[in-house]
Amino acid sequence: METKLRRSLCVLVCLMVALCSLPAIAGAKMVNINTAPKEELITLKYVGDALADRIIEFRTSTPFVNIEDIMKVKGIGPKVFEANKDQISVKDK
């Protein structure tokens, strides 16, 4: 009985982990950092209201030419770039 309960619990935990990771896998939408509204920019990892505002302010005067240019925005360094590089673009696809 105890083995059956453990097996059932293990299956339940595995299913929960799989279900929780689905949005991250399926919902990874590309964000154009030259055109995205604030609401879309804050979906990026480590980007809140303040950084989204800085991205918008920066691109108003200097559009991003490549995705690495986002690191020119104050407060965005290699950590934020690495966390988001597969999700950001500078062109509409």
C-alpha cells in the first residue's frame, strides 16, 4: 500500500511540474524592443516598470540596431540580457 501511495505521489508531482512549465515553453513570445508597449516589455525577466520606461525613453532617441544594444540602457547588464536574449528582437517578424 505504501509503495502504491509513493508511486501515485511521484506521478502527481511530475505532472504538476510538467503543467507548471508549459506556459514558459509555449508562451515564449518574441518582444520587439523597438516597438513593444510597456505592458509587453515588463513580461521580460527582470524588467519592471522602471526598466521598461528606460527602454522606451532610450529607443525614442536611439532605436536599437541589434539586441545587444539593450545593454546600453541604464540598469540592463549582461544578466538581464542573457535571461532575455532568446525572447527579444529589434525587427518585426
